[in-house]
Amino acid sequence: MIIILINIKDSLMMPTSTIPFIRWLSIEPSIRHGSYPERADLLYEYLGLGEQIATRHNKHYQQQLYIKEKSVLLEAVCDCCLPIHWRQLCLDNLYSPLRSLRSIMQSPNEQHQLKSIEYEITTLSHYFLAERQQSWN
């Protein structure tokens, strides 16, 4: 895990595009590990910052960023040690990076990669839903 420490004075001298990226990186472990499961706002901030960062970069960078977000959310969904409501919240918000990927992945190769991503999400989400259903019985 990479920990980035900056003081307030130095952050004022950073280009404004760097600050959202540092915040996005710092929130990511909390999302993945469900560190604050009562803080859905952190998840929404993480996704919002990702959108903000993506708009400033090229298509390849956007694609990598959205795939990273998808992976973080999907890993949280599949982590049985996390509270069920956090896992469900992550599952419910997987549409955000997936929607963004759909809009930028247009070539046949990219469409094939997108189908693989969608298959992965579908397969794992069914597993998650089946596990949740069994816990209710």
C-alpha cells in the first residue's frame, strides 16, 4: 500500500489536477476494505473524483481508471469479511465505471474486452446474490 503524505502548504502549490488524484488514491483503500461502511459518501466521492480526473485525460487513461474502479468495487463485493450492506452498496454502484467504459470502448477489440468485464461482473454478482440469499434462509 502506498501512503502519500503532503502538508497543506505544499498542496496549495500543486497543480489543481493533482489534488483530486491524490484524494482519489487515498480513498481507494477505504473503499476496497470497507474501512468506513457507514460512510457511503466516501464511495460516491471516490466515483465522482474518478469522473473528474477522467475528463482531463485521454481515452486510454480513462479506460484504465474505470477498469481500476471496477476492480476495487468488485473486490469489495466479493470480500466475505466486509459488512453485507457495504458489499451491496459496492455492487449497486458498479454501474458507474461500467457505464463509462461502455461509452469509450468502441473498437471490436475493446468491445470484446468489455464483454469479458460484463461477464465477470455478472458471474460474481450472481455468486454474491446467491450467497446473500442463502444467509437469509
